[in-house]
Amino acid sequence: MAENVKPRVKVPSSASAGETVQIKTLISHQMESGQRRDADGNVIPRSIINRFVATFNGETVIDVVIEPAVSTNPYFEFEAKVPESGEFVFTWYDDDGSVYEDTASIEVS
């Protein structure tokens, strides 16, 4: 498991039915491509977040496959239409098999 990995999400706490809301996510992760060498000339093993998925009440909102060229601390900003109150679940998958998850609820009036 990568060290100091911290997911963060920003979702409005409330919205109107059918409103499109802006969602922002960021995960603190070093993102090593596997192409660099350390001071002794050894290849530094690849360690990246390779997939990001966001769901709302069990329905997929976004599913992204991430390639090694992505920067450190990947940030995603996207919009989602919220027809009802519910919960967003954000999941990041790491090369080493680790899974990081965060959730955010939204109240629809």
C-alpha cells in the first residue's frame, strides 16, 4: 500500500431534483510511472492509481482508466445530475491492489 494516500471529495450538501451538480475529487498519491531509476540505478517500481470510479446510489457516474502519464495527486472534476437524495461513492484502485474509498451524501429537495 502506498504511504500517505488521502482521498478528498467536494460535493454540494443539497440540490434541487434533476439539478446538475459539480463534483471535485483529489487523491494524494505519489504516482510512480515505473520508468525512473533511483540513485543506485535500480528501476523504481510502478505505483499508480490505475482506475477511478464514482457511483450515485449504485449507478455509475464516471469510470476512468488512468495511464502512467498521469500526474501526482490526480484531480477529477465532473458534473452529475441528481434526481433524488442519495450517496456518491468514490473509489480509486492502486496498482498494488489497494482500494481507497470515500463517500458523500446529497439531499435533494
